[in-house]
Amino acid sequence: MSDFAFDTVIHGGTIVTATDTYKADIGIRDGRIAAVAESLAGGTKRIDATGRLVMPGGIEGHAHIAQESSTKIMTADDYYTGSVSAAFGGNSSFIPFAAQHRGQSLDDVVAIYDERAAPNSVIDYSYHLIVSDPSPEVLEEQLPRAFARGITSFKVFMTYDLLNLGDGGMLDVLTVAKTHGALTMVHAENNDMVKWMNKRLAAKGLTAPKYHAISRPELAEEEAINRAVTLAKLVDAPLFVVHVSTEAGAAIIRRETQAGVKLFAETCPQYLALTREDLDRPGMEGAKFMCSPPVRDAQTQEALWRHIQAGTFMSVSSDHAPYRYDETGKLFNGADVPYPKIANGMPGIAMRLPWLFSEGVVKGRISANQFVALTSTNAAKVFGMARKGSIAPGFDADIAIWDPNETRVVSLDDQHDNMDYTPFEGLTVTGWPRTVLNRGELVVEERELVATRGRGRFVARDTVDLTGRPGYRAPELDPARNFGADIAP
Ligand code: URP
Ligand code: ZN
Ligand code: ZN
């Protein structure tokens, strides 16, 4: 092979993968990594990465993009602004949600999101479905069709009246997912506890945004995670618990993972960076910090960091849910409404990686290799993106080149999204991605957008990788126990 057979060579940098850190050059050809070697000559384009870290591009596994909430509020970011913001934040692919509203067919949902994503995304994308209406057609025909198309994961809710599936609905979807090798993701909060809290708070006129954090108790998450895991165990199905916000919830994940359950979980920067005091601002300002489950306290942050260090969480995701602080978003139902009428969620797709690098790697809480695992490699494995998430010959050339020493105070300008605020405003962050490639093409070059709208491609994903997770057999559903009832999925 001639030295000049590479389209691009990244040279002089320090490569960081989930396992190794070493100095080497990367040769890219036809969108893939073709060589990694001490020194590579040639390349139609040569990128000097001296003094930089060269890492797999982030894979954002939890984002709400061009998505209507169940109460019909549209996110501020579409697939263009959302993907641009993701890329500036060091991501080379993302997996937003494609949400089913009750009565809708999943075929229609996928078609709608294809129209939203394909002409617009500047990075590769896939979807997790949101299933809110598990009718027999959805369970028997539409979900399997979506899985066959490579949409191998979906989220369900245990809270919100318009989304909550109930325990029976959960068992149905878990069973279908297990049968097809797909992954059920769950938003775990006890709906009745939250509604009861809402009623008590409303009766006393306590409806300012800060009461949102009170209305969704830690116990509501703990109870629902425990129940979700128990339901998954009954049918021995894989489960992914999203946006874990409590120490007790994380402890359940850790215990049950150790017991072999097919369990995965994530937490998000907001649960590590913010507290319920951030909701206690004059007027409605606290609405900017409202998400569900809510942010908690400093003690919880420390506990969640310990769980990150110990490997409880598969990933740290943004849960980017961009609702502007105006009548299109947070104030959709009015400028002075009780907190239950304010959209939940906050933006953060551009800050996930810089914030985690700064607070995690720079402050010595996690290694750079753990950082890569938490932000890219593990998501590639669990969500079935076999060609992404690492730097080695054969992988897609999805690469983020970081200046680990650059220090900046976070501002809205850094976000490149369609939002009018960032909850991370004013924080000092060290370590920023400067250049991002996706399949060998430059998306962001030295903090300038160079990608064309719509260049990102849909990624058909594999089934969930359950290596190292033996699972659980409920005795009553274990054919080996011979109870005479052959009903195990
Ligand atoms: O409050 C949040 N996190 N909103 C986004 C939707 C969800 O539940 O993830
Ligand atoms: Zn959720
Ligand atoms: Zn979310």
C-alpha cells in the first residue's frame, strides 16, 4: 500500500480509547480507520494533533430532538441544530428518541422521524422509539418491524398519565424485546407518588418551580427502579434504566448487576452539577432547571460520582431536552403557571463531554479511558453500533480531537443549539473538543462548522450485547424446574 493511500492522516496526537492511551498516527481511508501506527506518512489531508487528545467521537445515547412532548410541546432543536450542537460538543453520532403518541402506529412514527432527521442531521444518527401505546399490533407487528430495521431499543415510562404503561404493559414490552434481542429503556418514577405529592403541594398553594424538585421524591425513583428491575427479572429481559438521579436507585442497579441481571443504566451531568437549590430562583427562572427526575443535592452528587468510579453506570448521557425559556417551551402554558404545567427537561448535548472531562478527568475522579468508555465505547456496544466507539482499524473514523488544556467559562455561544439558555452558564471548564470527524469527514474543524446539512446517515443497529450478563431465571418460568407450565418467553 502506498503511503499516500490515506484520505486523511491525523498525526502527532495521543490516542485515548476505553482501554489504552498512547501516541500514534491514524490513517483514514473511505470513511474507516485503515491504520494506526507510530508514524504514518501521506494522506491527502494531514491533521496535526500535537498536544491534543484523539478520542472516539462521543455517542450521545439520550437526546430529545424534533420531538413533541406528550402534551404537544416541540423541542427547540431540530435535527440540524441538535446535531450541530452535539458535534460542537465532541459527538460524532447520536440516538435521539422517536416518540409514539397514543393511537399512532410505530411505522408512522419512524417515517415522521426519518423525514425530520435525514435531510438535516450533520452526524450519524439512529433512534430509540418511545412506546406509549403497546397495542397488540404494536407488540406483534410494529415493534418487530422496527427492530428488523435496526431500531433495536425503545423507552417506556412508569410516570406521566399519557405515557405510563403500568406493570402489565411493561411486562408485555419487555417480553417482546427479549424475544427479538432488543432493549427496553425505562424512565422509572412512581406515578401515583408524584401525583399524590402534586395534590398536597397544590392544596397549600406551593406551585413555584422549586416545588417540582419536592414533588418527585427520591423514594419515587427508588421504588420504580426496584419495580422495573423486578419486572425485567421475571421475564429475564434486558433493561436499561435512564437518567438515574438517586443514591438508592444507583445502589439497586449495582446490586442487581452484580447478581447477573441483564441490566444497564446511565446518569447525566445535571445530576452531578446541579442541586434543587438551582430551582429556587426569583419568578419562574427555576423552570430552566426543571427536569424529571429532578436534580437532588450535594450528597447525592458525591454518591453518583462513586458509582461512576465503580462502574455502576454504563454511560453518562445528556438527556438533552431543549425547551426555551419562552412561550414555545417552558412558558408554553403561560408565564405564571404551576410547575406541573411546565415542560420538563433541560439542554446539555454540547456540554456533556466537556463538563464530564473537566469535572471527571481533569479533577482526577476518573481516567481518560473511563471517560471514553462512559461517553462512547459502552454506548456503541450496548446500543449495537459495532463499527463505532473505538479507534482501531476497521472502525468508522468517528474521532474527536481535544485540547485538554483549553479553559473557558461556559456561555450560550458555546452551545450552538437553538436555545436561549444553558444551565451550565458561568461554569469554568477545562478541556474542549476542537475538531470532530464522522466517517472520516470533517464535521467541526478547529471549532468551525464545516459539515453540510443532511450528511449524517441513519445507523441500523445490532441487537443488544449481553456478554457478561447471565440473567435471572424466575423458578416459576424456568423449564428446568419442570413445574409443568411452559410459558417462559
Ligand atoms: O425531564 C426530562 N428529563 N425530560 C425529558 C424527558 C425524559 O423523561 O427523559
Ligand atoms: Zn425520561
Ligand atoms: Zn430524556
